[in-house]
Amino acid sequence: MSELLRAAGRLDGKVALISGGARGQGAAEAGLFVREGATVVITDVLDDAGAKTAANLGETCVYMHQDVTSEDEWAVVVASVVERFGRLDVLVNNAGIFPAGGVLTTTKADYERVVAINQTGVFLGMQAAARVMVEQRSGSIVNISSIAGMGGSAGFIGYGATKWAVRGMTKSAARELAPFGIRVNSVHPGIIDTAMLQTFDAVGPHVRENLNARIPVGRSAEAVEVAQLVLYLASDESSYSTGSEFIVDGGWLS
């Protein structure tokens, strides 16, 4: 089945922008997009890793430095994409951080930092991309939230708050942009085996093992398993889906 999907060219002719694409989930998304025929621009603050990922994916993948908390940098990146490739069909708001910290331990500065990256960064990305997509009267925006945006997340107050915000912004933007042919959906991963899981190691011993034991399928996901869902939402196969949550959690919330 995977060989058939790769041969289908599900994103042929599309131009995609993926924030936080240097490694992990964003890099997995970029890899799938390239294999399905898209031209992909990945952005990040991890310049060495980003440049290496783009080089490994070939000439249809380009890396650009970007701080997603900067409105100016969003404007520059989107303008550069359109100038170079003529259009922007897909935005994946993937960049984010996963800091531990509960109600009693999170400082105001820590809280504002996670909001700036995980929440404001998504807003700025949607705004910058939508300005182009409205003119095209087409586009797909995929916002990466979390299962923490579907329920409570003890010990991660800032992270949980931002992921709920992403879910809400997605629904608002979907209603606003639908008349212009733009779809906006959120993806809610569970426990994904990426560098972000190192946060759990700092919380205490055996945390990862205990988490996996709570997942009905008995394991954490590989980044590509999330990327396959993002690919579906980026493609025209999901043409009637907008304003919706797509959960990929191995049954955690079931």
C-alpha cells in the first residue's frame, strides 16, 4: 500500500511550508511531502539540522531560518516562498516546544515563552499564509496541536493551554476562510517518539515506560505515523474536511 501511495503523487504541483521542519515530526512531514511531489520549504531556528534535512531531501526541499514568534519573519518567509515558487498551497504549523511546569512552578516568563511559540506563532503563520491563499482562493492549513488540546495535562500548564488555543483558533479560522476555498484543520498527536520526549526524562525515571503502558496499542508512535495524517490533510483527498480535529494517539483518548 505504501508503494502505491508514493507512486500516486498526492501533492504533485503543490508548494508547502512547514515550520519546525529541521527534525522530528516536521522533518518526517517534509520527507513525505517531497516523495508525494510537493516543493517544500522547511523553517526552523536549528540552522545546521535544517540545512542537513533539506539537503537530504533533495532539490525540491529548501531550508530557511525562521523564528515563528516574529511577525516580520513570517512576512519574509511567505513572501520568499511566493517569489521563488509562485504560490503557497499548504502551511503546516508544526513548530513548538514542550516544557514541563505545573500551576505552582511555572513562571510568568516561562508561560509567556510557550504562548509566544506554540500559540502566537500559529496565529502569525495562519495570518501570513491566508493572505496569499485568499488571493489564490485555495489552500490547506494544518495546525499541529496535541492530545493535550483535548483534555487536561497535569504538570504542563503552559503547553496544555497553548494546544487548546490552537484547537480553538483552527475552528475560528476554518469558518472565516472556507468561503475562499481554504481548509484549516488541527492534528492532535499522542506520545510520539521524537526529541520532545526527552522532556519526560527530566520529570522522573520510567515516565516513558509508564506512558506507553497507558496507550492501548502499547507503544509510542513514530513521527511518520503523524506525518501520514498531515499528508492526507494537505492533499485534495481531504477536500471536505475543515475545522476538525484529527487525533493520532494509539487510542489514548478512547
